[in-house]
Amino acid sequence: MKKPIIYLSMLACSTLISACGSGGGSEPEIAQNVPEINQAAPVPTASGPLPGSSSNLPIKPTPPVHSTPPATSLPGGLIGEDVNQDALSETATATPNEFRLGTQVAKIQADMTAWSLADLMKASGVTGHSLDQRKHGWFVAQSGAIDEQLSEHIQVDAQGWPTSMELSNGRRADAIFTTVMSADIDHAYAAGTYTFTFEGEGELVFENARVISEEGQQILLDYAGQGAISVAIVDTDPRQSGNYLRNLRLLRPQSEMDGLFTQSYLNYLKPAKVVRPALWHTPASLYGLTTETGNRFDAQGWADRVRLSHSNWGTEKGAPYELMIELANQSASHLWLNLPLAADNEYLQSLAQLLHTSLNSNRVVYLELGNELAKRTFPQRQGRDYALTQALTRWPDAYSAPAMENLSMLQQENLLISNWQAARTLEVKALFNDVWKDDAARVISVLAGTIQDAKSSVTYNQQLLEGALLTYFEGAQAPGEQIDALAVDPLVLNTSATQFSIDSAQSMLSDARQYVDGTSRFHEQGEAPGLRYGIRQAATLTGQYNIALTAYAGGHGFDASSYLNYQVIKSAEMYDLYELVFDVWNEENGGLFVAGKGISTTTLPTYCNSASSGTKALTASIGLKETMQQHEQDAPMYRAWRDQMRKIGQIK
């Protein structure tokens, strides 16, 4: 298959598309009517198609290019969705105890189906290859295949742009590439004209996108709307002058040159009361893991944090705080921010100052330390290990404390972790209050617990709010008397305790609804009390301290690990399940509720596929919507989310 190759250099060539890539100057204006251009034959590179593309389309003559229609006519009524105009100009009154709905934000990665970012290069990578422990999203292609070992030797600058085809081990890469829009699902992406801009000199190969014009430092690409686009560097800095290809941007149709987000995505978020971009962190950035590449959480770590100028916002340092702040500002939502466990006071003081100066004055920030420390699975286990070490350092005689008596090993571990979590959160609260001063009422400090252990004789929430070690060793007030809110996880999970029926998707969902409502075998005194009783127990506890009960992530906890589970999450009956979750939460006096998973999708499980049965693949699930373009009527959970907003007056 032939691919278009673009020479980005100062030298014009009559048989090739040429561009001036000197690295300076302003962006040229996009031509409105671009004539067809004959493509030159590519210079031989790696044999066969570059890896990572889910659709390798042959390059051949195509009809004249048509841009994506104006935003108002995009499928799904995205721009035309009703938005609570009062919420866009509301004052900054923190009301975590009021039942309102917010949303999680999907992880930044190559196969994301949320059209959140205007620049696709910020979410580039290769599906199946995590960037959580990498400082860039580039891979080496040798002989048409990904070479993982060689990819570790790509030389990049501080922003993650490859500086040379020469690798750090002395070898030379055939191609250094990445992909965007790699989800294997129909209608996930918009067909139309995508704008590619760059600085520097070199040669690029685009796969699955047709070059329709090149002018200065701007290239227009025609994309059919299906399959991954591969962007491969086959040469960079040919003069060895330091003018390597950099600041590559691939803008979606209708995106502003300097925009961070698409208008479609902002309109999707605007009805939400709060956004929680916890998945924009990585385990390293969230759980305080110092990495070999210098991830740290002190003053130097703050100076070296990821910025908006970085090539990729899904790598080991996560997304920039500035991006999260702007998401709240531009979507007219409050911000729920997860803080790195290992962040020291200097780091947090700088973050507090950034938030105070950058977050709009009519926005509230919810602060949560780490993420889901009550869970013992990966990656939360990493955070628990860190918190446990810190607790024993702070209270070396903890095991001799009266509160430790008659506790199981797990309960003792939870006591240590929860009490350090509470103690550090209160320190963070005091630090932010000192920085924000008269605006401190806009800062809501949250202790995140769980309702998944409601059957336990001593729950994580109790230990968190009582703070027995903190009060015993330091003479402090109970954390519940100082904190603003408790956050829990009202998720519908099929566990060894609940054991929903596996006869069919309908029978599993029937059991799930009974579990949520606390009926049938899920009564309050049963072996597996229903979700209603876990919420009620948490509400009673928060009532004792007169603080708000909030949900940091709620909804379903099903994944696509089996065909039955896949049928369940795709079922229209998920609407009824979500409506019931919302109603029960409201009936049991729950406050702010963040619905989980954002816009995300998955595919049929492949465990029965002989070609992949030997590979353990990560299972995924679907969010409120599967794609940006999915209409409300075709997205049961999204429709339930919006219908509940209509019911409580959050939108009209």
C-alpha cells in the first residue's frame, strides 16, 4: 500500500509536497477551496503498513473533499442540547449536600471516543500500549512492526518531541510513529478535514488520511471517519541543526487553532454540576510514585510538572492542572480535583495558588487526596502501600493504641491508612485555606471512603471520620468534625457477595435492580444488604457530624469481561438501573453525585478468539455514552442521567 509522504523542509521539490518548516512565524490562514494535488510516490520506508492502525485504507483518487458540517448539524444534537443557563452565571455557593449530578471524565488515550481535546496529538499513542510509565507517546517501527525495546531508546526533548532518528543505543529507527482515533467502533469519529500544523524540518508519513493541501507550516488532511490515523516521522532535523520536527498538532474539524477543547464536548459537560478528571492522572502522578524519569512531588517536582506545551497529556505525569482548571472554567462546572498522595507542602501551596488565580471566581473546587484508598486492587494498592508507610512513620506505636484492639489484620491496616488519609487531608485543607483566605469557602475538602464494606463490623467510613489514631496520639478533633464532606462509591457490582443471576442479561439486571432498592434477598439484614442500606448507613454517619454525603463515582461497575456482561452494559434496561440508583441516592439523603466513566466504549470480549486467547487483555466498560455522536435516545445511561437532571430541575 502506498502512503503519502510529506517532506517538511526548506528545500522545494517539484515532485513532492513541500513545506517551509523553519519553526517560526504565525499560523497561515486555512484555504477555503483547495484543489486536488497529485501525490508523489513515497520514498521506501518500512515494509508493509505501519503498526497500530485499525484500518489501513489504500491511497487512491477520491471525490472532492467536504468539510465536517457546521457544529449545529452534528449528529446527536450536541450543540443544541439544553443547558441550564442559570448554572452558567451562578455564584460560587458550595452546596455539596444538595442532590445534583456531575460526571467523571474519560482517560486521555489514543482510543478515547470523547471529543474532549481539540488537538488529537495530545491523546496520541497505540491501543494496548499503556503510556502510564512513559514520558512520551512515540514508538519505533522496524520492518512494519512495533519494536518495544527500541521504543525505549527514542531521544526526546523536555516536551516529548523526538529530536533524532538516531536512538540512544546507537541504532537508527526506520520510523518513529504514533496513532490517534484508534477505537475500533463505528461512528466514533467525525469525517472531514483535519488540520495538521508543525514546526521544524523532516519527513512525515500519514496513514489512513489523504493530504489535500500543504501551505507553509499547515497541512490539510481528509479523513473518512473510520480507523486510526498514523503519524510517522521518517526523518527529522536532516541538517542536524537542532531544527527537528516539533509542536505537531492535529486539530479536529471546527476546532479553534488555540482551543483546548471541542465545543461539542463542552456542551456535553455544561449541564453537569461538577467534573472529576481523576482519570487524567496516572497511578504514578496520583499515588505519589517517584519514577526513574524524575516524577516527584516537591518544589522541584512542581517546577518540572507537565505543562500545556507537552506533546502528550496521557503519559506518566498525567494531564496538566491548567487543563483541568480550564475544563471547569469553560464547561461552567465546579472542579473535583484529586491530589497526589506524596505532594509536600511546597508543591501543594503552589497548586493552591494556581487554582486560586486560574479557577473562575464563580467556581468551587472539591479536594480529594489520592483516589479510592479503601480499595485493595491495582492501582489503588500502590496508594495504600504509600499511606500505610506514612502512617507508621507518623505513629510508630500505632499497634499499641487502644483502637487497634480486637481488629482483624485488614481492619488494622484500614485504620492506619484511613487515619493518615484523614490527617493529611486536614493539613491540605488548612494549607488551602491559608492561600485562599477570604475565598476559602469555595474550597470543599473531601474524605473519600466506600459503601462496599457496609456489612463489616467496623467500616472504613467510621475509621476515616473518627480518626482514632489522630485523636489518641495527637489530641486532635475527630476528622468528621473538621472535614466538609464524605465521598463514597454507590456502584452496582456483581461480586461473590451479591451473586447476581447469570442466566441471562435480563435476569442479572433484575437482580441488580433488587440490590439497588434493597428488596428480596438484598434486605437490610441479609448476607448482602442492598445498595440502599449502604447509602443509608453512610448518611447516618455523616449526619452525626453534620457534614455532606457525596458520591465520587456512582453507577454501574460492570465490565466486558464476558459476553453476558457485555450484553448487560449494552442493554436498554441500564436506563432503569441508573434511574433507580439516582432515586435511591436521593431518597437516602445523598448530596452531590458524580456519575462514573464519562464517554467511553468497549468491544465484544475476545477471550474465545483463538488468536488472542493466550493474551490477557484489560477489560473495559462503557460510560454514560459510548461515543460523542451517540444520540441521547440511543444511550440509556446518558438518557437516565439527563432525565434525572430534568426531574430535579438541574436542566429543563
